[in-house]
Amino acid sequence: MFEILDATLKKNFDYDKLQKATKPRNESVYPRQIAHYFAQRKTFATLTEIGDYYGGKSHATVLYSIKNIRNLIFSSPSVRKQIKQIELAYDSFKDRRSENREQ
């Protein structure tokens, strides 16, 4: 369920496993919040399922992450641009993957 999302996010951030981030907190929070935001938008997963997948976070933490990213999209042009780029990369990756399955 999260494979395409993980593949897309790994290309945009420095570390391999968002769900097992071992970097210092300040380096892993923002990418994980973006992962929560996209997981909610692009999958049918519940907030609890998203939190479990990305490091055992509670549904409340996932909800906070989603709200935080939404606020940043509204208030920060650079975050809005980054989110659009990630979304385009996700859609492109998903399209290529489905084309390969059809062949």
C-alpha cells in the first residue's frame, strides 16, 4: 500500500527508511510529516495504519502532521512547491509502474 509513496519520498529525502528514521529528531520529523500527509491523500489507510507503518506513531500524531503540512502549504511558497514536485513525481512513478504491469 505504501510502496510507491516510499519510493517517491526516498528520492526527495536523504535516508532510506522513513518508518525507521534513526537520524536526529529535527532531521526526521519534516519528511515523516510529509509521508503522513501523502499517505492520507494517496492511500485508503486509516490514520492508525499510517502511524503504525511510519514508526509506530499514534493517530493523533499523524493527524497533527497532516494539519501541519496543510498549514505550511498555505503559508510557505517553498513548501507548496516541494509538495507539488513530490506529488508529480508520485503520479509519474505510479503511472510508470502500472504501465509495466500491463505489459
